[in-house]
Amino acid sequence: MIKIEKGIASVTDGERVLVVDRSGRLLIYSNGRETFRRSLFNQFLKVGYRDGERNVALLNERDAKLVALEAYDFLREFKADLSFFIPNIDDLGWDFLLKDSERLFKIYKSPVPIVPPDQYFPVYIQITVGCAWNRCTFCHLYRDQRYSVVEEKELIEMIKGLIDYFGPSLPSRRSVFIGDANALLIDHERLLKYLKIINNVFNLPIYSFVDAFLTPEKLRNRDLETIKKLGVERVYFGVESGSEKVLKLLNKPMKIDEAVEFINSFKNSGMNVGLIFLAGAGGKEYWEEHVKKSSEFVSRIELDRKDIIYVSPLHEYRDLPYWNTSERLGRLRAQEKLKQFREMKQKIREEYLEVNQKDLQAPVVLYDITESVY
Ligand code: SF4
């Protein structure tokens, strides 16, 4: 069976399922036993479930290649009916995917390290490179990256490059994600100008990460309303923890009251929010404090069903400063982080109900940073 919709073709024989875009890029393949997702930068993820929770692993190149070849062989079983939609169907294979990702590397100033879990199919526009803070002790995302804001002419070149890159599959992109970290932090006039350009070209809902500790004084309510009018639908906050003690260990200088007020001002301006917490932050020593204060934090945000709360298991890296801290505090094992996620989910719901006298409508979802590839 073949289904074609908005620049995407899905094919299935009842067991196997393959999703490709109109340019022939492999997006998702399931052989009936295992499911794989490919990022535009040619990373292959095996997605499954363990202990009732989503489990994701990055494939090595040899295994990724085997998956790609199997998927494209399957696709060619539908060649007679698909050639009109994917004219290059005979050329699809590993070399095609490698060349395709090389094109993307040339468009961006640096590879895209992360997108939120619900933003796998956006057009990513890099208006900043790296992170203006870049000092959180656990974060490896932009470690070697010098922070910069792209010039207007670079933005226009990037947009042209992306339109050319996506070609006939552009309609398969459902949103625009502006990055990298804290893209909304840039000079406000410049931000509005960039949003206008992006909105005029793509006319798609816009999403972005924002940090609640660098940005507050720079964005006032009135500015947020303009941002909303220019297409920004949802912003994602790396809250990490509702405990200032835990945040201090992470070297994230966020003031809780200020962050609550700031996040609520996005809600008041009509935007949705994504709140991201870290399972395992503060180790065994701060387990209770982290869960309790994070639940209290959520209960102070005016959330509805369009918002989302993510809990991401913290990955500790030996070469980052937080490694020694986590050693001292008692690092949680993977199963313990999962346990903390479940506990946090329950506490968040209970606290929200108690404080607001209504059920929390926003989902509380586990997500693994491994999966957050573009
Ligand atoms: S966690 Fe966010 S604010 Fe901290 S260094 Fe990483 S990207 Fe920057």
C-alpha cells in the first residue's frame, strides 16, 4: 500500500513500513521487528521500548548502511507506482544519503546538535551559532563552539540553500525551528527582522529554545506579543531542575521566581511552552529536593494541553566538569533515572492538582537526548 501526502510517501506490505520524502530521503523504516529513524545529518537511530519506556540507540555506520540498503530495496518493490513521485528511485542508496547530508553540512555554519523531541521534521534555521552562556557543567552541546549571530545576508543565503536542499520535499516540513540555543536572545530589532523574513518565506509555525536566566530583562511582555504575531508557537525552556541548589551544581544561574514569571509571560502572550527537566540531576544526594522542587515549579506555570513537560535522563560525560560533581553526589544508574522520571511524573501531577485545584492537562513525557537529532 502506498500513501502520498505533503511531500512524503509511506509504503507498507503489512509488515514493513517505509517513509521517504519526495527527494528520496529515508526518514523512517520498520522491518516489522525494529524501527529506525534517520536524521538529515545521516544518523540512524534504532527506536524500541524497554520496561515500557522508549529506548533509543545510535547505529554504527556499518549497521546504518545495512538498514538503508534494506529499506531502499523495499522501496523499489513499489517502483512502478512511485516513479512519478520519486523520479530518482534507482539512484537511492548509501552514497545518495551521504552526499545528501554533505549538502546540509555546507548550508549550516555548524552541525545542528539538538532539536526538541516533537520537532523532528522542521526546517532548522540557525540564526545563532552555539550558546551565549556555554558554561553549564553538564552540557556538551556547544562546548567548542564560539557563539555568534548570523548576519542578514548569511540568513538569506541559508534560507536559499535550504529551499534548494529540500526541493520538492519542502511541503513535508511542518514547522521552522530557529536555533541554536537561545536564538530569541539576540538583539530584539534584529530578531523581529529575522522572524519577518522567515515567516514571509515559509509561513509555518516557528519554534525555539529559550533560557529563562539569560533572557528575562531583554524581552518584555509587549515584545513577546510581537514574537507571537510573527509566528512563534512554542518555546522550549531547559529548566533542568526547580531547585536552585541543583541548578548551582549544574552552573545554571537561574532564579526560580524570575523563571516562573518569565515562562508565564510567554503563556500570557499566547505561546505554548515546553519545559525540560533532567532525571538524575543532583544525584542521589539531591533526589528528593530535585523531585519536590521541580514539581512545585511546574505547579506555578499556567499550563494547558498544548504545553508539554519533558524529563530527559541526564548523560554524564567524563570530560565535563559535572562528572566529578556527580561522582561525589552519587550518580544514578539508567534504571534509577527511569525510576526518578516515574516518581517526578507522579509528583508533578499531584502537586499541580493540589495547587491549582485542576488536573494537569500537559503531558509529562520521557525523552532521551540521543533521539533529539535533526
Ligand atoms: S544547557 Fe543550555 S544554557 Fe547551558 S550551556 Fe547548554 S545550551 Fe547553554
